[in-house]
Amino acid sequence: MRIFLAILISIISVPLWSDVQAAEIIAIRASEQDDFHRLTLVFSEKVDTDVSRKGDKLFVRMRDIRAGVMNNFPSTGFFKVNGLSRGSDPSGVFATLELQVTQGSVVRHSVQSGPFRLMVDVYPPSAPEEKDYEDKRRTTVDDQFLKPHPSKLIAFNDSWRWVYRNKAVEILKAELYGDPVSGAFRAVLGLKPGDDKFLEEAAKAASEHGKKGEHGKAGALSAIIDFTGGKTAPPELDTALRSNPDPLYSRLGYFVLGDHFERKGFYPEAAGKFTRASEGEDNPIKGEALFRKARIHFFERKYAEAKELFRASLQAGYEGSGIWLANTALIKGEIESAWTLYRENASSGAGLDSVSRLSLADMHLTRGDYAEARRIYREISAGYPADGFMGVFLSLKEGDTLLAEGREKEALHLYIGAKGRFTGEEWAMATLSLADAYYLSGEAGQLEEAERLYGAVAAGGFAASEITALKLLSARIRLGKFEDGYASFKTFNGRYPLSIYRQDMGLLSSVLFYEWMDSLYKKGDHLAVVKLFLDVPLSAPFGKKAETYLKVGRSCMAEGLRNEAVNLLDNAVKLGSGQVVEEAMVALIRVYIEQKDTGSAERMLKAFRTKHPVNGRAAEIRELETLIAFEKGEYERVSREKPANGPEAVLMKAESSYRAGKTDQSIPLFESAANGFKADGNVSEASRSLLKSADALFEAGKFAKAAEGYRRAIGHMDEEENADRSWALYRMAQCYGRLGRADDKAAALKELEALGGELAPWSDAIMKDPAGIYGYL
């Protein structure tokens, strides 16, 4: 994947220095390559540059450079540009671009001309070798996607439910803005709680300040009153606060402005105003201002920042922050802390705002207090139409409590009913609830139905369509529908190229690849394993790469792709551990033997003994030693070895005995190998063994048995094996000639002549003149 991120630079005409002859920075770009992320600086002409590093800070120093004040610097997952500064040394002035790079990353840089560019490439830290790595991510994938626990499946902050909960919060938070500034007015003016005439009291205070000649206070407070009453706009109040500086009223004014911007959804502006409102220690609205800023972060889903500000608000004395601190802790997964806070601040939910009541219900759902969760969901839903989004959402939440409680039939009844009654997002929510219930059962038929339902939502244009693609792929992996799963993965990437769920989809796709490959491997479809590895651009799960290389390497061996097998098995040895590396090393030795590369085979065997001095492969190692000796022509040695199990090993000893001149010893071994091959159903190797047995009998002068052996060998040959058939017939004719059996000899020759031109190269000379064949017998 190659993604061009941006040309992210703006230059304000405030030069760092005024040398008009100096080069200029034309652009600063960031891009993501397959293996590294690149920062590119483009200059108007050649520039003297130097790149240095200190820890996770990288410094690009540029001399004779003219640049303005820059902002909007680019960043990627591997680096972030902190800023550009100027400096000087005895050699002159320079500019320094500072980057924050990933800890442990590798940095390389290069330059190019036309135009002149400096490229800084940041490579991620080297991954730890798999031999020292426990793959915990597969557990995460299984728990979250493939085989989730019921409590995980219906969790409010996971999967598609989180998408719809956020929509619900958007609806519920409208209730928060009834009269959210009255408390600040009362705190500043020293009024009693509940006093709803705060604007009248503020007007009185402004008048009193005017009478006392405190025109700054009077002006500030009057401007706040006018703005609150809708008579002026934000810029006018902002100007009035700067023109009439007063610490107390300025904070109130900024609080009122912050409330105004928050209501309109302008969160950055609102947060800035609440920051101003919270300044100073002797500040009666500090706690509430911090609370309002924290709540903005909560709505922006910046939960870590929200948590810190809610704590600060509590410390400043604003008790309302306690319940929202609980809401934040719950979303962050800090369950015990959240429960403690709920018990301290609102155990029953009475008097809470609707967002907090929803959160409290979710807390009970998380803890398994299903009846209490249902009670609160029903209380909230009473204020909304049953057929609207909130009504359906809360009804389905009740269904979730039933499903988690083990009351599956009741949950299914609720889900199916909702699915049949509604359309749009309400239909999508109900469909996904039903699909999850089917998925949870794990039964093949219900998994198939879950896949169908997930597919229907994923293909639509619903709020949860994007995240449902994860559920669809999970279902297809569990069903073994790997090709369909890969198709849905490609569809997701094409439809959502910048999805926030890419990392999760990447983890799932690696599991898809592994399970797909493993299923083919277990079936013995080695060609399909190799094609999958070569043709499908998916990676194996981290922690499974060595095993993947081993299996694909073995499949290459089975398909005769020896060079490819060597490369793959070598990677398995480098990355693997334990049994994987043992098996990879043994497989490598076998490939080297098949390649007649006995030197490499011996070196790998030596390495195996060093690495694994004690293991249960003694017999296999002796077999490999024997195979190497055979390939090296050490037939006398092999002929003395006890053959390993299997007809292949017996045949090798037979051939070694034959080549070592131990003809009588070889004959029963050839016969034994032939019987073994026949038992295994390998007729071709059986005929080959019988042919060699007959050759040995011929060499021993046992012509009658040799002729019989050749005939037996022919009986096991395919019709297309004319080369071996012609040799057997030729040798039969020789046997009969030596035995004086002229008629049998003539029959063999006639049969040989009938083969025509389909003969082995050795027989071409004979068949040019069939009549002269007697001269060779």
C-alpha cells in the first residue's frame, strides 16, 4: 500500500532572515510506502543539509535557507514534525526541522536533484523474532470477533453497538442545555441555589457598580447580560470583555461564550472559552468551567483528556463531575473504578441527566445486573416515541440484557419483531441484534443466517455498514467461506480506503489467510496452498509466519518447486522456534538431497544436531544420513544400514547393495520394496522395483527367474511406459536366448517390435534393423 498523505505546509511572509539569495523551501510532503514512511523537503535550489538523531528526536539542519513561519506540518504513524527553528554557529545561520520518530525506528536519508529534494525515510522498529514472541493478538481477534463471549458480544462500547450508542448520545445530550449558565451566574453573584432571577440580580449588580464608579465591572457585566438576553453577538461580548477587564466578570463572560459555542457544536471554540473561564485560583466558577470543558472532550471522544479534567473539576469542588467521571471510566474500560463512582454519586439513577442514566444502565449491563439495566432503559424510553430511533435503540438494549441473561427465546422474539416492523437505521439495528444472536449460537445453520444478515447491512448505506464488514468477515472465516471472506475484504478496502477499522480488518484478514491456507494444507491440496501464497496479497498473523513458511515450503516440495521450497523453509528456520524450526530444518535437508546438493544437506544436518542435540528424531536423522550417503555414492555404507520403515528406504538399500556388487542381497530387497509399493497403491514404483529385481537376477545368471521378473514388471506398467517396457522385453528376449527357448524369445522380440518408435533412446539402434536384433542377443 502506497498512500500519498499531503502537501501540508503554509508559509506566512515573516522571514527567518532576509537573504534573498538563499534557497527556499517549496514544499514539505509526507507519504506512506510499503515498508517505510517518507518525509520529503523540496527546495528551490541545492541546499547544504545535515541529518542527526538523538533518541527519538531527529534534526534536519539546513544552511543558507530562507523560510517563513510554517504551520500545519505533516505527520504519519512513524513520525511527527515538531517545528522549524533558526540558529547560528561560527559557520553562519541555519534552520532546523525537528521530528519525533518512532522509538527504535531506523532512519535513512538521501537527496535528489531536479528539483533538489531531501528524503528522510523512517522504517519501523524491527519486529521481534517469532521465536521469542507470544502471539496475543490472535486471542484478541478470537475474543472480539470470531468466538466472543456473550457479554462481549452485547457490550455497549464494542462493534456496531458503539456506533448506535453514539447516535443515541447525540440525541440525549440535547437535554443538557436547558439553562446551563444559571449556576455560573449564581456562583459569581453569590446568589442562593435555585434562584431563577439571576439576570435581574445581575442587572442590579451592574447598576450598583456604575453608581460606585466601577465602570469596568459595570460594562463587563452589562455586556454579559445583553448577550445572554440575545441582544448582541459573540464578537461584541468578546470586545466588551477586553475593553472592560475584570477578573471575576471576564471569567463569567467567557463561560457564557463557551456555553454559546458548545450549544452550536463549535467544540474547539467552546473549549477555549471554558479554559479562559477556569483561570485563576480564587474563581467561584472554576470547577464548573473545567466540567464543561471536560464534557466537550467526552463528546469529542477524547476520554483520557476528559477524565483528567473531570478529576480537576471535582478537586475544584464541582460535585456534578463525579457522575461524568464514572461515565468516562466506564467507556475506558475501568469497570471497578466506574462502579465505585456510580455508587458514590448515583446508585439509583434518580436526578441524573439522560446521558448519565444511559451510562448507568450500561454499567449494570456490564456487571450482569440485567434487571436493573432493563429498568433504567425502560425509564429513559418512556420519554421517547416507541417507533423512533431512541425507542427502538432502548428496546433492543433490553433485548441485549435478555440475551446475556440466557433468555434467548425472549431476546429473539424482541429482535425479530423489531426487524419486521421498522426500516432504515432502526431495521439495521434490529437486524444486527438478530445476527449477533445467531452468531453466538455457533450452529452451522444459524451461522449461515448470521452471515446473510451481516451481509445485508454491510451492503447498505447504514451508519453501521462500515463496521459490520468486520462481522461479515468473521462469520465467513468461521464458516470456512474463505474465498467469500476475501471478496468481502476487498470490497471493504475499495469502499472504505481510509476506514478507522483498517487495523481490525487487517488482523482479521491475516486470520482469514492462515485458516484458508491451513484448510488447504490439511486437505493435501499443495498446489492450491502455493497458489494462495503467491496470488493472494494477505499476510500471515504475526507469530504464525514461521509456521506458514513451513507449510508453504512443504507444499512447494510436494509440487517439485525445490528452489522456492528452499527459500521458504529457510525463512521458517530463521523465524521459527521449537517444533516448527525442527521440522523446517529436516524438510530443508530433504530438499537439498532432492537437489543433489549433499554439501548443503550435510551442513544443515550438522546445524540441526548442534541446535537440537536431544530430540525424538534419532531414526529420522539416521535416515537422512543414509540418504546423503546414497547421493554421495557411498553404496557399501548404505548397504550395511538397516533400512528405515517404508518401501522407499528398502528400495534405496536394494539399489545400494546392487551397486556395491551384492547382487544376491539386493534381489529380495527389490522384491520387498515392490510388495511395499503395491500395498501402498503405488503401482508405478512397484513395477520399477520389479524391473530392478529382474536386472539383478539377470546379472546373477538366473535367467529363468529374471524373465519371469521382467514379465511381472511389465504387468504393473502403464501403457505409456514404453521405455521401461521395451527394456524389459529386450532383456526377456536375452534371457530366453540364453535358456535356448527360441519360441519365447521370438514372441518377446515380436512384442518389442510392435512398440514401434515409442522406444527408449538406448533401443533406437536396435530397431533401425529389427532383423539384426539377434546380433545383440
